[in-house]
Amino acid sequence: MCVSSRPVVQAPPPPDPSIAAAQKEARDDAQAVRSDRKAEVLEKGVRRARGGGGRRSLLTGSKGGMGYYNEYL
């Protein structure tokens, strides 16, 4: 009867602190860019929803009014 022993598994080497710091900085930069873009999109949405409440909104708004100029749209 042959009994095999378990193979010895070595622990991975500890990460280099400078690499870990660089990765953390890159993550923070990416998060900042994402949050800036999200804020810009939100601001555009608010600006778009706000406009077009006046009397001439069909002609000057972004959603309607082309039917007055071009009946084929």
C-alpha cells in the first residue's frame, strides 16, 4: 500500500508596498473620474428637464416643434 504525502504549498510573496500604493492611487483616480462624469450627466438631465417651460417651448425646445417646420417628421 502506497501512502502519498501532501505536497507542500508555499504562501505567495507579500505584495510590494509601492505597487499597492500605485494601484490604490489608480483606483482613487478612476473613482474621481467616474463621480465627475456622473455629476455631469445629472446636471445635464436637470438642465434639460428644466428648460422648455415657456410660451415658445414647442419651437425652441429640444423635443418638439420640428413638425411645425417639416411635416414629414
